[in-house]
Amino acid sequence: MIKPTLREQKIFPFADVPEHTSFEAGYLVSVNSGWRSIRPVVNTAACIGCMQCYLYCPDGVIAIQDGKAVIDYDFCKGCGICSKICKPSAIQMESER
Amino acid sequence: MAEKFLSGDEAFAEGIRLACPEVISAYPITPQTIVVEKLSEMVEDGSLDAEFIHVESEHSALSCAMGASAAGVRAFTATSSQGLLYMAECLYYASGGRFPIVMMNANRSTALPWNIYGDQRDSLSQLDSGWIQAYAENAQESLDLALMSYYIAEHKNVSTPFMVNLDGFILTHTYEQVDVPTPEQAKAFLPAYQTENKLDLDNPKNMAFSAGPDTNYIFKYKEHAAMFRAIPVIKEAEEKFAEIFGRTYSGLLDAYRTEDAEYILITLGSIAGLCREIADTLREKSLKAGVLRIRYMRPFPAEEIVKAVSPAKAIAVLEKDISFGNEGTVFTNICSALQGGNITAPAYNFIGGLGGRNISHQDIISIFEKIQSGTAKRVNFIGIGEGENT
Amino acid sequence: MSVSAKTLDKNEYFYGHKACAGCGGSLAVRNALKVLGKNAVAVLPAGCMSAVGFNFPQLCFANNAIISTFAGTASMLTGIEAGFRRRGIKDFTAVGFAGDGGTADIGIQALSGAIDRNDNIIYICYDNEAYMNTGIQKSGLTPFGAKTTTTPAGQNIHGNIRPKKNMFEIVAAHDIPYAATATVGYMNDFLNKVEKASKIQGTKYIHVIAPCPTGWGIPVSDTIDAAREIVDCGLWYLAEYENHTFKINHDPKNFTSVEAYLRKQARFKHLTDEDIAVITDSRDKKWEFIRKNWN
């Protein structure tokens, strides 16, 4: 699967800073999980795999695996669009502790 | 090779045809227009296989050239004066992105008042934009720089855009006998453009990104260092050029009778020929005159200037430029070099030729006389009377 | 076959970006790239999406992508398209994603030039109706009545007093091969328009409404609702321009309430009943024109 991914090297000292403003596509060094005050939780029993949450997620953090929505909490910002769009109400927003 | 009778603009277009850019994006402006007309004719008659893109502004001309360069192909644009200023944002963008685009700039006065004639205020106002800046003296050098500019800009150690400046009308529109190399010679001289600094489907890139305080400074330092790396590459290009075309160039500076000169006039562009002629005349009258023509304003030849002026008792800097509220920008640059090189001979600035005003034979004689007698002021405006010149 | 969630490319090309939660613009970019696939070469000018997606070393596009100057989205696309073609590459799409200010204000000249040349590019305007990246200032696409930081709603200014520029009809007036309007609220319609654009030679323009919860003053979870309601109440419409002809894709029999749409958004909170009547009246006039003149 093609997707930007988290990498190990986060700090770029002088020698590692590229000569040009050009670098490997999809290179991530930080996650977005800290942005959330609430998190979407999928009730897999209620999820019908309709893909609407996947389709409307601005961050692309929802995948459908084995017919059920699965959320990448590293990059979910907790906007709650998935929960609102879900017809069978299979995604509930819960408080982050 | 073929001898042709060409204007500076036409000679430059011939050089660009030989350099075979893949994408040309340009917008017409006097006195650059002939270049884009000629290149269009060459594309039309099939002698130049390039995409000629009719952009709707100079900003788009350079933005489009950057797109082409980011796609990994050789790009060309040309402009002048207001056009250069209109694309100014893109100048910094192209150098920061390290896109080795070549641009011809027809040096022309900047409004207001409106004026289409030649002075160098347009390009000199962009010295800090990160472009290599060369100033041609004649049509032959214009053609030769069109070819050499790509060699230097695209060199892997440099990867920096290159602006070749031709004095408006005096050079762009004046006809001279020009030796036009063959495409085979040009091909032997100029290698195909190869770079890692490009968008690539097999190896996708994110380009022209933001960089925060931690790394931004490092990118800028590397850009600065690359400009200095152009110096040995200019030498390399000129040696290879001499081998193939039999014409020699002297790097960042063109020194004339400076070895033993007591009075040295430093200038740039097409006025240098007249200055050399005057130097010869004055030498006959036992004034040891010399002329130093700056070929490259960036990278700036500070060390080379210090070396060349070391025998001088006094130095004059003649330029078609003024930085309002200060002095000529070329003079400022030179004074900085002189100070760094512990040159104690006095230096004087002569401003002339603004808006295309003529600089005469007598004006140049008088520059030498004034610096010899020590009657020059630090900044002198040629042709403006004493009463007016306060 | 039409594009839908099921057929959409599973790869994620725009991921890990720092857009605000619930950002409509990032959803438009994400899904358009899923339609265009890995050989999309994206140009984004200064603006929200470049600011949130390209901070070295956090680079959020998996495909080739580059930031252009603010005014230079279309002209850089032109150069990239020409350059790739010169390299003999055939299977790629040069696509631009510019905001409303980058399109209707500072970038309109370069866009007009590209359409005039009929360069083979797709230009997508994600319209969040103000300069959101700099903190919600009025753009040429800010609608009548909206409060922004440069059109305060007070005794004198009363929010933005000018209607939204009609970019769709401006580009159509160039006789562009394909133009369309869309909203992130009706995703299948948007995806299919992107897909259609990708198969047409010449310049393509898609104008997609992309609500900005931060600038519009709505909850971050309500982006899609707002993006649907703007169409349902008739203040935006789903249309296409093709073969020299305008076509309306969706003609609602009954509009939902304009007032209900506006009252949900903090940017319209100050509007009086008279203001809302003006907006409703201009909607009705537009639809009268559309129904009379478009297919």
C-alpha cells in the first residue's frame, strides 16, 4: 500500500539536510494523536462496512479491514465526522483520558 | 562555424538554439522582444525542438520555467526591466529551489519615469535573489554566454539559476559580426541536463517545501555555498569552451592593462570597450590607465578585484545604477572587497547612463582625470553640473 | 464504471498532514488524489494545503507534489506538464489544488492564461470562502454577508458586502473543455467529476466547496453537513460545462431553508432577516436563470 509513513530519522543535522528543496515523498516524523480530546470507537458488531466513514475522513485514517472500520489512532484528530456520517451509529466518540 | 551579422538579441537566440532548451516560456518586453521572436521562428522552422509557451505574464514565464525544471528538463526565459521586477518573487523561488534555469535580461531602466532605454538598475536590484549574474559586453560574448550559462548553472556542484545581462539597445539591438558555432560543436560542449532535483514517477518527491527555523538556515547556507562553487565551474566551462570553439574568456573579470596601471576604471557591460579605448589614448599621454570589466556580479569576484587593483593609486567605478539614498550598488560591492583586501587607494563612484543617457568619450577621459587629480567626490553624477550635483 | 468508495484507490496519498480537524479542503485533496492515482503530479500554491502538508521533514504527499508561488499554480502546472511530456512520459496527470484566494484572486491571471493555452491540466479549486490559512480574511469567493477578520460585522461594514465571484462561469467563458462545480458533501459527484476530467484532453477546472470549521464557525464534526446543506438550500449548485454547454446535475425540487443554513454558522450570526431575504432572493434569481438557460 502506498501511504506516507512514520520514519526513524526525525532530526536533520547539517550533513543530512538535502542540497535541494526536494525530498522523498510521504516522509512523516510526527503523529497527530495528541490533537484529540475525543476519539472515535468502532462497535464492530454494528459496523456494516459501508465505507462512508472511510470516504469522508479528511485525514484518511479509516480503512475497512475484513468488512469493518479500523482507525489509525496515530493520525486521527478526533473530528467526529465518521461518527456523524455513520448510518448504523457504529462509531461513538469517547473522551480521551 | 558560420560568420553572421547579428544583434545582441539575435546572437543570444542563436546561442539558445544551440543549447536546445526543452521548454521556453517568455513574455515580450522591449528590448528583449527580438529574442522571443527569433526563438519562435526557430521553433516554427524546426531548427529548435522546444515547447514554446505563450505565458500571460513574466511571473508566469518564470513560474512555468520552474515547473519545467522541476520536471527535469532544460528551461529558458527572457525578460527586461519591469518584467524582471514583476517576476521578482519567482527569482528567489527559482534559486531557493535550485532550478538551473537560464534567463536573458535586457538591461533597461525601471519606471518611473517610464523609459525603455538601457541602464542596469533592473538586474542590480536583484543581486540578492540568488541568481548567478553575468554581464555581456558584445554580441559574441552574448552568444557564448547563452551556451556557457547552461554548463555552469546545471553543473551538479552548482545547480543555480543563471541570468545573462545584455545592455538594452546598445547591445541588444546593435549588429556585429558573430561567429556562430555548429550544433555539433555545441553538443560536444554542453552535456544533456541531468539532475536528482526533479519530480519522478518511479521515485516520487515532495518539492519546494517549507523548512522551519532548524533547517531553513542550512538550506540557505547550502545555496550560498553552491554559488561560490560556480567559480571553479566557470573556469572549467571556459577551458572546455576554448578547446572546442577556440575563443577564450577570463572568468569573473576581464582585465585590460591593469598589471602596471596606476588608475583603474572598473565597470561592466558594453561601455567597457570605450573605456579600454580611452585607456589606450591616455597611456599615450603617459597616464597609466587600466580597465577592469566585471563579467560576473554574482558570484562576486572580491578576491580577483583586490588582486587586479593592487598596483592602483586610485580607482573609479563607473556604473549605470544608483541605490537611492546611498551610492551605486556596484561601488558598494567593490568597496567591501577593497576593505576586505586592505586596499587603501581611494575609490570613487561615477554614476552615468541612467535611462539610456549617453556616456561620452570625454566623460570617461574626465573620470580618469578626476581620479588622478583627486578632485573627484566619493559619488559623482556624470553630466549633472556642479551646482546641481549636491 | 462510476467511482465510489468501493472502487476508490485504497492508497492514501495525502496523509499525516496538519490541517485542522474536520478540514474540508484536505478531504477534497485526499480523495481527488485517490481518483487520479500514484501518477498524479500535484501543484499546491501557498495556502492551507501546502502549509499543512509540506513542512520538511514532515512531507505528507505520497505522490509527486510541489508548492508553487501563490499566484503560480496554473503556470507551474503548465511547465510541469510540458516538461513531463518532453521526457516522453505519458501516464501522468498534472493537477493543481488551490484555495479560493489562490484561484479567484491572486491566481486568476495564470489560470486564465493556462485555459487560454488549453494546457492539459486539471485545476481544482477547494473553496472554503476566505483566506483561512492567514486567519480568515475576505477573498473574492467570500459570500455576501460573511464575517471575516477583514470584513467585521459591525455598525458600518456589516460583514462582506459583495457577492461571491462566479469562478465556474468565468472559466466557462474561456470555452474551457470541461468545468464543474462540486462539494465535499456529495463525494461521489465530486469523485466522478475528477474522474471525468482526467479523461478529457485540455484544461479542466473543478470548483469544490470545502467547508472550513475554523473559519465558518461550525463544529468540526459538521463539515459534511454544511457541505451538503449549501447545495440542498440552493446557495451552491452542482453543474458542469462541457461542449460549450452548461448542464445542471442536480435540481432540487424544494430547497431547504437558507436561513437554517446560515444560522448554523458563526460567520453569519449577525445577519438580519432583511440580509437573509437578500440572500434568498439572489438564490432564487440565480436558479431562475439556471433553469431557463442551462440543460
